[in-house]
Amino acid sequence: MSTHDLIVIGAGPAGMATASKAADLGLTVAVLDEQPRAGGQVYRDVDRVAALRGDILGADYTQGATLTAGLHHQAIEHVPGATVWAIEDGFRVSYTRAGRGAQIAADRILLATGALERPMPLPGWTLPGVMTAGAGQILLKQSGVLAKSAALVGCGPLLYLIAAQMVRAGTPPVAMIETQTRSDLIEAARHVGGALRGWPYMLKGLKMLAEITRAKVPRYPGATEIRIEGTDTAEAVSFVHRGRAHRIACRTVFLHHGVVPNTQAARSLGVSHRWHAGQSCFAPRLDVWGQSDVTGVFIAGDGAGIGGAKAAELAGRLAALKVAEESGRLSTDERDRQAAPLRSAHARELAARPFLDRAYPPFAGALAPEDATVICRCEEVTAGDIRGHARLGCLGPNQAKAFSRAGMGPCQGRYCGLTVTSLLAAANGTSHDETGYYRIRPPLKPVTLGELATLEHSAPDTAE
Amino acid sequence: METEYAIIGGGVVGLSVAWGLLKRGLTVTVLDGDDGSFRASRGNFGLVWVQSKGMNQPRYARWSQQSAAIWAEFAEELGHNTGQPVPLEQKGGYDLHFSEATLEATVAKYNDLKTKLDGDYPFEVLGHNALRKEEPQIGPKVVGAILHHQDGHANPLKLLKSLAADVRRMGGRVLTGKTVTDVTKPDGFRLACADGTTVGAGKVVLSAGLGAAALGPKLAFRAPVRPQRGQVLITEKLPKLINRPSLIARQVDEGGIQIGATNEEVGTDDRVTQPGLSGLAAEAIAAYPALARAQLVRSWGALRVLSPDGLPIYQESAEFPGAYLVTCHSGITLAAAHARLLPDWLEATKAAPDLEVFSETRFAVS
């Protein structure tokens, strides 16, 4: 029942690049994307917003428009506003669009589901007024909303990017409470050779830091014991910096300590994943073309391991070459000829990664939260609950889920999964790979029963 | 001897038996699998159910009734011991019908069974209007229901958790991440695990669910159990919508509506399928139309542990006395019986329940 040669899930840089390359090579492609307009997180809504706020968001953002243009191809069916809730063997993709269930199918599928912000469970992080830096950026990109009196907490390039964007918009953050330490930087220096090959990134980073410094935003690197205070809403961030306790009043707190691959769709298909120690997250096991150990399932972009927008685009093109070759549209020689320059560009893009990973590691205090801290927001489960369930014999997150309800809520475990695995691994003295991850099942995103019922179905037998 | 009893399988069945034995002061070691094991204990529907059970074997109906009758005090004791209540509601349950013909046929069978049970089978038939008074959200396609007053439902995950906690509290030794690969009886029983662990035990209870099929023959059991997949849905938490449970849907104590279940012979494939989920959704909406707007938040497939006739198997090994096979499909319903009544059978006391009809010799080739 194939409807297309290739289905692409996600219209960020990887998905858009894959689709346009595959279409150029003669394949019919369907691109399903949750957002109303193409661009993914990094180029969110770029076709509309570039003209409105391009000056604040910067040139890296506005150039996303060249990718969205590539989707205007007669062999590409771009389906925006599509919430994919099941992907099954075949590959049959079930999704909802404008309140109606629908399906498409293809022999090959490319998952370009990108990254999620790593959750940052700190005391007080569930208070109103606290959100991820990415959520803050979405408000800025989509609606032009800027938070006044906001503190930025965490580390990493995105934190500097949003700080720089806030400075440009005339509402600089009240403080940057940064979790990376001096020794992180020293350790990272070992990777500086690689970072130099990725010099454009380093230059960009330095430029952003200069903007932040010029705006006299107070910075507190190496902060520890970070807590968000407040009763009904966030009122302040308290922390220790260079041995001294600080308390900074604010009304909004943006948290960020890196991004991690969104592996839900891949896991629901049974793709094997491995713990990536350098990035403290799970990443799918892929060959050099982005093909997983489930035949026909390709993964490109940050969902395959964090590499950034440019690397995502290149990985998408490489996957498209392989799909075209497998579909008989390209000889292996031609595939390899076209792949060579893409591969060296991809390697250049990834060169700065080990430096960044080491310079801005996730905040240790949020990887192993104190017992009282909530780690599953949907079901209000604390770190102490999970540790207690390890004592009750839970070796992995699926047992802990049954005991605690962590991972049972509407987010399907996206936001607590890595924390639960890490807590259990530490409590049981096992590795992350041994501990494993939630068994991910449909619905990948909530869907109404009414939408489900409109699709073709088998009659249930209600006999006990 | 390290332990008087070794229990192979740490699901609801194994832990219920372990709990009952520990309460009698016996020493117990439970060998449990890992995070990826097939676990009916965390995939089941959570009914404490009497109606429709044992239509052809009144003893099974009676056994289910016995368990249901002592479930509340069992749950109460677990909750008291662990500080973790096990939610249970026993105010009856429905068998919903979409056609007069199936309703009448079922009522006729229930009446037969009622006679065999000396009249102890309290059910009533509700027509659409009477049902609507009880369940205002019921849909027009439901022609009526059988309301059985001995039915109810529990929170099966909280039962599992409380059992896990209380077995440990009472001194039960629980070894996790174990796959038992061999059982021998040189003197006492000797259990060998894949990771090299060995356990010596005076008696062995094989309650490993589907795992019994492979391990049973080592103890001279036939253990004819097979998997049958059930797909289950659960919605977002909702205000009170359903008062009493049925096989189609129940509202759990946390507020979600649980919808079940398919019956599929697909081996050990425990995935869900879109046609399966859609079929369940359509049926639930036919029963309760308001559910069309409810969000599905989770679905799963779990494998029932079924014997050829669907009834439990309680069997002591003829060749290896002291080894017992305990397996059933309805581990939640029967949890109270397994915890409070089965130890008498294992210990062969005067109070031992008569479980002769559940012997696996009933499957012997004649």
C-alpha cells in the first residue's frame, strides 16, 4: 500500500534537506511535520518571521529560508500540522491533521525528529515562571514576546544565543547563572584542535559572549546549589558562586543545559540505541548513511546525536543518496561520488562538537537531583521515589514506571526518561546501557479516541 | 537449605504466594526477571472479576468468588503494612451488550451456572433505560447489561508495588535480574540461573508466567501455557464518567479511562497495532460516546498466560514432589486466594482448598 518512495518525519534542517535531495534524485517524498510551517526548531517559522525579526534572530536563522524553499518541489508532498502518533512496520504512518486521522505508507522512512532540551530538574523548577530557554526562544521567534526580568540558568551555546538575542531586543537578562566550571574549560581545551577546525562556531560563540559582556549582564560561571525560590511563582534564583551565597530576584527563569536527541519515534520502531557518554544521552546506532539496525529506517539530524543544523542538513543529504541508490535511482559509484564532499563537510561541522560537549557539560546537580526534587512533571514523581523503587527491585525504567507512574503522562516520558535511567543506574550500580530506557509505544503524541476510531480497524473480541 | 521455598517469578502471582508463605513464618526466596521480561503483572486490565468465569467449570467460578470475597481484607492488610493503599472498588461490574440476542444468550448461560452454584451468583439484567440511570454516559447502541454484584476492579500496579514492598518487609529475599535456566533435585531442589547464581530450596513454586512453558518440563510439568496478546488503551485523566467497570472500559482511580482488550494469537509479539487500537477506540465510543473527545495518552500490548481451557493450573509434580506449578490468566482476581488460601495447599494442611479440577492432568492425551 505504499503511497510514496520515502516518508520524512520532521521538517527541520535534516528533514528538509533529505526531502529536497531525494526529490531531486527522482523519488516521491512525503514530509510530515507537526508545525504549521516548515523550519523545525532552529528555523522555526522562518518564512514568515525572517522579515519581521530577522535582525534580532540573526543571519544563521534567516538562512533557513533556502531550505524551506527546497520543499517546493512537485515530487514532495509537504504535510504541515501533522501530528504523527504511530509508525509501524511497513512503514505505515498514522497521523492526525486538523482533527482527522490519516495514514501514508512507504518502504523507507527517515526520522528527522530533532532534539529536545535536556530537562533540568532543580528545586523549584516546576514553579510557574520557569521554562526552558528553548520555550523562551519559541515565544520570541513566533510571537516576538520577550521576558522582562529573566534570569538564565545553565550552560551551553543556546543559552548564550538567547542571551544575545535578548540583548539585541533591548531586554537583557538580569543574570546568567552558569553551571560550567573552569575545569570544564581546561578539560575542553584538549579538544581545541578539533574546535579550530570548526572555527566558525568558535568565532560565533565569542561574538555572542562579547555582546553579552558589553551589555553588562552579570555572569556567574561555576554556580552550584542552584534553587529557584518562590511560593506561587518564581521570585528568585539562589545559588553559590565562588563560595558565596547569592540570591537574584527575577520573575522569569530560563533553564537550559544542552539538548538531547528525541529518540521516541526511533525507539517505537525498535531501533537500538547506545549511551553516548560524551553527550550524556542515548543515540541510535546508525551506519555511515544514517541507516539504523531496523531495515528501511534512516535517522538524520540531532535525533541521531547532537550535531547542529548544518550537520543535520548534510546528514540528510547523505541519507537521501543511500535511499536513492537502494531504490535504483543512483549507482553506488555515483552515490559515493556525490557523498564524498558531503562527508568531509559533515566532519568539519562536527569538529567543534567534542569541545562544546566538554566545555558545557550538563549540570551535575540536575543529572542526580536531590530526593525531594520532582523529576516527572506529568505525574509529580520525585528523584527520591525513583531511588526507593530501585530498592524495591526495579532494575530498569519500565519497572520503575509501573511503580511510580513516571513516564505515564502526556509527554510520554520525553522529559523524565534520561533522568529516570540515570537515577536507576546510579542506585543499582549498573551502566546506562544495562539499565535501558522506556519501551516507547504509540501514541507518540496524544490523539483523541475519535480520531483513532475513524481509521480502519479490526473488531475487538471482548471475551475475557 | 538456604530457603524453604524458592518462587520462580516475581509477578503478582509469585509475590502473592510468597506473601502468604512469609506470613506463615516460612522462608522464601523469589527469583525475578529483568526490566524487559514479559510481565502480565504490569500490563493487565485490573479487574477483580467473577462473571463469565468458569461457565463450563463451576469450581473456577467458585474459586474466583472465594478470592473476590477476601480481596478487600487482603488489600487492606497490604495497605496497612506498607503505608501504600491498594485501591479497590467492589460495587459490581457490567457485561455490556450491543444486541438483544447476545444479552439473552449470556443470561441463559449465567442462569445455568447460578443453578450449579446453588444460587450464589448475584446478577441482574439491566435494560438500556435502567442502565442509563446507573451510567448516564452510556450510548444508545448499548441495549443492556448484566450487572454482577461480585465484580469490581483494583489498581493492579499498586498491588504489585505493595506486594514487592511487603514481601521484602517480611524478610522475603528477592533476587532480581535472574533467569532460571535449570532446576534439579539431587537432594533438595537446586535452581541455576543464567548469571551463575544458584539457590537451594526445600520446595519450588513455578509461577513464571509464560516462562513456565520452557522451565516446566525440567520439573516434569507439561505446563501447556501460551501467550495471547491483549492491547489496552488509557486516556488522559478525566472527571467521573464511568461508575462501574466492564470488560470494555473502566475508570481507574487516577482518573484515566482504561479500554481493553484485544484477544490475538500472535505469539510473543507484544506490540500494539493501529487497527487494534482503532477497533478498541470505536467500541469504547459506542459504549460511552463522550469518549470520542478524550485524548489517548498510552497504549500497550501485554501477553495473557493461557492454558488450553483458559483455567488456572495448580499441580504438584508427580516426579519431583515439592515442586508446584501455579499459573493462571487472572492473577489480579486470584491474588487474594493465592496469598491466603494457596499456602494451605502448598503446605498440605487440613485447610487446603480442593484444587483437583485444576490439575494439569486434565490436558493429558487420552
